[in-house]
Amino acid sequence: MMGVNDVCRGIPKVELHCHLFGTIQKDTFIDLNDEAGKPFTDTDIAEFYTRGEKPVGVLRIFRGMDEHLIRRSSHLYRLTIEYLRSVASHNVVYCEFFWNPTGTVHVSGIPYLKAQSAITASIEDAQKDYGIQSRLIVSIDREAPPLQAEEMVNWMIKYRSPLVVGIGIDYRENEGPPQLFKKAFLEAINAGFKATAHAGEFGCPSSHIATAVNDLRVHRVDHGYTVLEDPDLIATCIEKDIIFTVVPTNSYYLRTLDPKEWAQRHPIRFMKKAGLKIFPNTDDPAFHQVTPTRAWAMMVECFDYDYDDLLEFALNGVDACFLDNMGTLAMWKAQIVDYFDRLGIEAKEYLK
């Protein structure tokens, strides 16, 4: 009999919430660290790949990757191709992933066009070699000044690529509330890019989500857990058909809730019941120690979602894509429905 992991691995799924630096494989980290003269200790590396009280110390690693490890465009190519090869093995048919160019340009010293070209070359090669389609979302570093976000949007427009489909925003939310970046978002949207934003992630107020939805005009929200604090905002998100890219391994709730009850109290459990559209993603699979298969399986094992919910989540993922090819999107939906139809009654029973 198939198990939950088998079912979830087989789902033709999309992944729309993953950070390129958060995908770095351990062997690659060690290689780049050796090449850079070992700025990170063996303990640093071991702790980064240990599932524990994250995200303590993780941002220091990410900043250090900009400063020490990512020194050439070929490094970005390697990270991208390894990530895409990995998720393709979990039957991810399409993904959109985040890259923060501010650090790449200003700290790593790699010009924007050269860096973007390396990533998009990897996207093209992955489609040829592994059959996975993907697109890049250029993401604001909200800990940097808003002027640098506007500079980033200028790069996106000047060096426009059809493989770059949107703008996002990440890093520590309390350091950069979304309203600081309204100008950058609207410039990108007016130039034809789609938009998403990390908001309501680390317990930050639901007003951040409201700002992202109403003022930044995002098309979807990454995390968005504190939306549950505001019934009016829930109604707005339902009306605007906002889809939330949730993360079962979100570290904030693992750190702040008792291990025995975190799954019972995690907002993911309650978002669908509130009428919101959600689907699971990996976020930073390297240090979260998660794969797309496990992220989906956790929706069943931790939050008690079932067969019908997984089907709905898979379709939500397709609806949330920033890809404009309606024929391709319709094909993926048909493949999803066909897959769940073939699972049959037996799967419905053990996915209760």
C-alpha cells in the first residue's frame, strides 16, 4: 500500500516559495567555503544543517554567503541547477524561487545582469535536462534602505528577462515593514511584473499583510499567518482571491510553541477553515531539512488535512503561478485531477 509520502511525492505540484540561498546543499557549501579560504568553521556549517531552534544564526550565514561564498556568477548557476534538479525528483513540475540581488551586487560584487544571466541560464538548462519549468522572482532585501529596492526595480526593468516574472520582499520583517517599499512595488507592477510579499511571518501584525494586499497590490502572500487576527482582512483576501504560500516547517512556530502542541496551534491548521486558499512550500529546504514531498506530507501528518484538501492545495498552487501560459496551467490542472482520480478510494481512506 502507498504511504502518505508516496502519495505526496507523486502529486504533480508547483513550488512558489523558496529562497535560492536557502537551497544550498551541504557539499556545495563546503566546496565554496574551501574555495573562499574557510571563512565558516566546521561548527558553523554543521549547525546550519542541523534542525534545531532556527532561524537563530541563520541570517548570519546568508549574509556571509553574500560576503564570502558567492563570488562568481557560476556559483549562482550551481546553486540554481542543483536546486532545480532536486525538486524535479519530487515531481515538482514548476517553481518560482527568490533571489536577492542587492547583496549579490553590492556585497558579492557581481553585476546584476551577469548574475541574472547565470540564474536564467540554469533555468533553461534544467528544463532541457530535468523537464522542470521555473521562473525567477527578484526579491527586496527589506533590511536595506528603500532606495536600494527602487534601484533593484530599475535593474529588473533595464535588464528585463522573460524568465523573471515578479518582485518579492523578504528578510526580517520587523526590520522593514512593507509600507517602506510601496514605491518599488508599484513601479515593478506598473512595468508588468507580478508581486508577492513575505508578511505576517514571525508574529508580525496582520496590518503588514493588509498593507501588502491593499497598498503594495500583491497577487499572493508568503506565510501570512497573522491574517487570522483580522476577520475583515480575511474577507478582503478571500474577495481578492489571494493565495498564501505557507510553510509547514516555519521555524518561528517551532521555536515559540511547545513541541507537543505546535501542530495543534500553528496557524496553517486554521487558515483553510477560515476560507483562505493555501498550499505548502519548502521556503529554505537546506536548513529546514525538508523536501517538497515532506512539506506536503506534513500537511496531512501535522495538520490533519486529507485527500480532498491535498487536491485543493495542488490546484491552488497552479492558480497562484505567475506564468501566463494558460494552456500549460490547464494541462497541469488536468494532470493533478487525473493523479488524484487514479489514487482512488483507498487513498481517501488512509489520508483521512
